[in-house]
Amino acid sequence: MVKAIDTAAFRAALEAKKTLVVDFWAEWCGPCRMLAPVMEELSEAPDLGAEFVKIDVDDNPDLAREYSIMSIPCVMVFKNGAPVAKNVGFAPKKAMEEFIRKNI
């Protein structure tokens, strides 16, 4: 399950050094809505070992600025509190799974 979080919850997860897959999105974004079911499916994979979250850039513009998110959807992988990879735009399930597996 992909959990919707805000800036405070995101910062707490980073401080806890969790491996995060973060989907930066917005309600009005068509490609974001296309990516949502892909991320839901991937979040159920028991062998990925990451926490899947989504952050609405309209509700959390400070994070969008901090991580230079200019286009959405933008999926980022964070390890040990730091960003390690970024994928911008819609990607089909196979491509997104490869991106995540390569970076977690």
C-alpha cells in the first residue's frame, strides 16, 4: 500500500533512515493518476523491502522545491536519509520495477 504523507511524516521517515520510494504527484496530473496503480502493485511486492509513500506537491510545495521537482510524476528513492535516484514521468510497471530494484 502506498501511504499519503506530508512534510513532517516524510522528514520523520528520513530521520529513521528508512528506505523510501516516494511518488511526488498532484491530483490534477493525468500521468500521476496513470502511475498510481503501478505504484500500488509494486508496493505489494514483499521482496522490495522499501516503504512506498506519495506526497502531493500542491500540499507540500516546500519538498518540491527542496528536491527540485519541476515535473510530475516524479519517483525518488531515498536510502539512509538521502536521495539516491530520481525517475521523472510515467513509466510502465516493468520499467518502474527495474528502476526501483536497481536503486533500493
